[in-house]
Amino acid sequence: MLQQMESINAAPAEQARLRCRLASELEEAGKYEAARSCLSPLWQRVGERPELEGLDEATAAEVLLRVGALSGWLGSARQLEGAQAVAKDLISESLSIFESLGNTEKAVEARIDLAICYWREGALDEARVLLRDALSRLGSQESVQKARAFLNSAVVEGSATRYHEALQILSGAAPLFDASTNHTLKGKFHNELALNYKNLGAAERRRDYTDRALIEYAAASFHFEQAGHMRYCARVENNLGFLFFILGQYEEAHAHLDRSRELFSNLRDEGSAAQVDETRARVLLAQGRNFEAERMLRAVIRTLEKGGEQSLLAEALTTEGKALARLGRTQPARAALERALELAYSAGDSERAGQAALTLIEELSEHLNFDALRALYERADELLARSEHTETLVQLRSCARVVFAARRRAESSANAPRFVYQSERTAELLREARAVAATDGAVLITGETGTGKEILARLIHLWSGREGDFISVNCAAFTDTLFESQLFGHKKGSFTDAKEDYPGAARAAAGGTLFLDEIGELSLSHQGKLLRLIEHGEIHSLGTFMPEKIDLRVIAATNSNLREMVSTGRFRQDLFYRLETFFIEVPPLRERPEDIPPLARHFIEAARSRYTKQVVFTDEAIEAMRQLPLRGNARELHSLIERTMLTAADGTLITVEMVETVALRRTQPTSLAACWDGFSLKREVHRYEERFIELALREAGGMVTRAARLLGFRHHESLSSLLKTKHQKLQPSRMPAAARKRSIISKR
């Protein structure tokens, strides 16, 4: 045709029409570069406007249509930024001219090509409207454009996961394709049929659809080979790779993807090659090869980011988010999935946006709070309201269960105590406790009074996900008979005061956790019954003949040295070793002083709220709490702050001296035996007296008279006497006495 043009020296308009006709045939064969070269006297590259000077309106419109359509195809193949927008502008301009000239056939062709551009961007509603309009204008007329309109309508519906509608369109148009002699058109028809059968087979788990898909792919390959359309041959190989991936036949999937990748690489079709790599990444994820998948997806996304096909990019980002989540890279995974959601939504692709939202819930539910999960689910439900994909609806239901579970956890967490900390030692302790929570074994928690043993036990219960309640029992609070009744329950009439059945704490904790505080106070006989509960999951209520099976977890706590009690025969060795399977020791606050300031601030905020006082603790006052002995640990710290808050007036600024004064005026024996070890009343009184005098002098700025008033002395001489005799080391703290002036009046 080109030789014919040159030989007859055709006019510019005739030459342009012949070039457009040849470019159209080359485009139909998938030879986009050759088609571009054919139009080279009029147009050089994507983004440039074609040369239309000297052309009549009809020819100019034809050139605009061909350049626009090729811009779309080349932009997709090379992933050129803004190519689809340029294509839409050129095609829209040609459409306006064809309509003004009354050329219905060409106007319909322009509408179809414009719809394809919108489809590439994921704007399915716009594409659907254009194709319906094209079909209504064609009426009953049978033509190639009508076949194209039906085919692309099925493509749009398939992209929207409305597979049954797509199949209905294709089935209705089948006679039109059967009558066609165009192998490319027939190949596209069979390829689209195969895609929908493949998707329905996966969604509805119908092997007959999967078998039909394989038959249709074989037919598509035959027609594309007859047409010499290597680009669509490569596409069929990619589709076959995806089909075998769905079937779980990964080696066959890789083989087809290898052939597809090679063909697209030879055609220099970067966009389609990237789609093949995205398919392969899914296969790698299914094989557990997460690192390889993530590395491949990075290159895919770099390629797709250059083009304007937002839906394809969103799909790749969703797969990347899944890979990153499985590699434990939570923040990048969330960023990728949120970006995928917004890109697909802005493109109008509700299906892919909904899939990104569901993937966020499925892969990152443990890292999102209830409010975030609920918002994601509501958005996914709205986006997928029109989806006919059975598997998507199954995903929705599964994600609903995840959200409900998160709500239950949120409700439990709202009432759960906080383990306030800052030190790395405590962080490691909590990591250990979370690991223990994943098991079902008994746990022994040891530590001094007030270290937070019960709080830690409640957290282990919360993290374990057990559906039952957390039931706490203080073993030191009951007599032997009463303890057995309270723990295991009793039947009416089993003893004098048993006037009705009582289930007991163990039954109340069924499905949950039984927390036994002060486990060292249990008698040896009751220790044996507890051992049976832990080892065999059995309880024996008072007044019953047979033991009863029960599912619960036991967490025990003590501030006693159980190992020493075992050696002296006061605690059963077998129970000790059974409890010690998971052993956690909570260190005292003095061994983790970094935790004291955040814990103090937590108690201060709680006290402010409780007493509605605006009492402010200076940073120095909070820091001074780190220097206190705090033998009662967090419990003593809490009590200190409560006493300070109660005694301070509203608006008081609490200083270091105030904190130390309140701390000194408290008694703090944690153990009656330990309290008297090495005790000297004279020494203790002297120490307390000295510390109070020091604080008073500091508060009075060293003025002895004022300090004496603070300490309750009537005369400052009493304090001066103490400083000169018992507390000489405090002399530097007093303000030097001012020298007395000599009287100017002479004494006679």
C-alpha cells in the first residue's frame, strides 16, 4: 500500500487515508510500532499532535482516531505517563467530527476505542456507558464494530467481576463471531470466554467451567497463531499461567508464564511483561516464597507507575502489600494497600478498591484497632455491593468475623489494666508473657508485693484469646474447708451451711483463666486437688460422687520462695514443677527505676480525675520518686501519690520536698519478720528526725526560726540546740546568723 502511494504520487489526503487504513490493520495484528511508523509523516510519538494541515475534516478525523487509538496501545505497552489522557483527548476530538459529519460507523468505532481507554484506567462505568451507546446506535446492523462493542462490553463486565453477565453478552454475540473470518477477532472472543469460565470456575469451585476454560484458551491460541498475533498469544499464555495457579499446579503455571514473559519481552511490551510478573508473584506467594515475590513486585510497580493504568497498578500494590505483610513488614504493607485502595477508587474501579480493603483486614488485622477495621469493612462492603464474585462474598463474610472478633477484644481491652512501663527489662518481660499467652499451660508468676503480678496475669488471659472469664481467687483469704468449696463448688446439703448449690470459681472460669493469688498459702491436701485440676482438667465438688472435666487455664502467683518451701516440705514438689513449666518473675521497681516516672504520671492522672483536683507535680518531684525505697513497689507508689493528692489543696505545685515529706511520714513494713531485722529504735528515730529537720531547713531557705515553726517548736532555740548537739552535720544547711550591731549609746 505504501509502495502504491509512492508510485501514483497520491494527494496528501488520499495518502493519509491509506496510511490510516494500513495502521489500523497493523494495530489489529498487535504490531503497534509498525503502525506508528506507518503514520510517521503525520505523527512521530505519543504526546505529539498529528499534522492535519491540508486534510479535509473526514480525513483529519480518521488521523485523529488512529493516532489516539495507537497512543492508548503504545502507552499501555510502554507504560508512558499520561498516554491514556492524550489518547482520550484525540479520540474524543475525532468523535465530535464524525458525529458532525453524520458518519455513524466511524463515530461508533471512536466510542469503542474511547471506552477501551477508560477501561485501561479502571473507569468501568464510563466505559460501560460508551459501549451501550455504541450498540444502541448500531441497532440491528451486523458489522465488525458491533462485534468489537459486544466483546469489549464483556471485557468491562468481567473486570467488574460480573462474570455471568459477561458470559451472557458473549453467548448472545457468538453467531456474530462464528460468521467472522477475522482470526484476531475470533481469538479475542474465545480468550474472553475462557477468562470468564476460569474466574467462575474458581469462584464457584466448578471443575466443568475450568475444563471449558482450557478448551476456549486452546481455541484462542489457534486463532491468534493463524492471525500471527504474537501479543495475544503471549496474553493467552499468561492467562493459562493464572489458571494453573488457581488449580494449585504451580510448575505448569511457571512454564506458561515463562513463555508469556519471553514473548512480551521480544515485543518490548513492558506493561504486559509487568502483568506477567505480577501473576508470577502471586504464584510465588502461594508457594511461600514471599521474599522472591516482594522483590519481583518492586520492579513491577516501578514499571506500572510510569503509565496511567491505575487499576493495574492498584492490583500490583495489593499483591505487594500481601507479600510485605507476610514478611512482617507491617508499615510498608499498610502503606501499599492503602495506596492501592485509593488509586483504584479514584479510577472508579470499585472491585479492586474493595479487594485492597479486604486484603488490609485479612493480612493486618492484628495491627489495626477495632475502629480502623470497622471503617475498612464498611468501605469494602460499600465498594463490593454490586460484586457477583462468590469468592469475594466469602471474603466479606470472613472479614466480618475478623471485625467482630476485634470488637470483642476492644471491649475486653477497654476494661483491661495497663502495665505501665518504660524500661527495656519490662518490655522483655511483656514479650515473654505474650509468648506464654499463646500456649495453654499453667503459669507461675513470682515477685514482691505490688509488682503487678495480677495485672500481668490479666494481660496473659487477654492475649490468649480465651473466650471465658478471668476469675481471681486469693488463696490466703479462706480456711481449708471454705477454700475447697469456693474453688471447686458444692452441692446443697453437702455440709451444714450448704443451703444451695454453688458452682465454684473453677466452673466460673470455664473456657477462661483461673488466677490463684498467694498460691503458697494452700494446704498440702488442697495442693493435691489443684494438681489434679492442672494435669487432668478435673474438679470434684463437695457432695458429688464423680469428678467433672473442665477446660480452663491456671495462672498462679506468689511473693513466697516456693523452691525453699518445697525443700522444707511445705509445698508439693510435683505441683511446683507443674506450675514452673512457664515461670515469670516480675522484678521490683527498684531494679527497673526507669518505670517509676511513667507509672507515677499514670497514677497522678488517675488521682486528678478521681478527686477533681488540679494538683501539679514538678518533673523534679516525679524524678525524686525514683530515689525512694518503695518496698511496696507500685502499690506503695500509688498510695504515696493518693496521700499527696488528698492532703494538697487544689492548685498546689508539688515539689521534691513535699514528696519526700509525705513519704517519710508513712509506715511501710512489707513483712513483719523483715521489719525487725537489725532494728534500732534510737537509730531509726534519729534518722527520721534528721531527715525532717533537713527538709524543713530547705523549705525555710536555711532560716532556723522559720524551720522551727514548720517543725512545731515554740522557740527556735530548741532547733538550734538540736543542730549543735545531735545533728551537727546539718549545720551547713542553716543560714549563717547575722552579726549583731554594737549600740552607739555608751554605757556608763
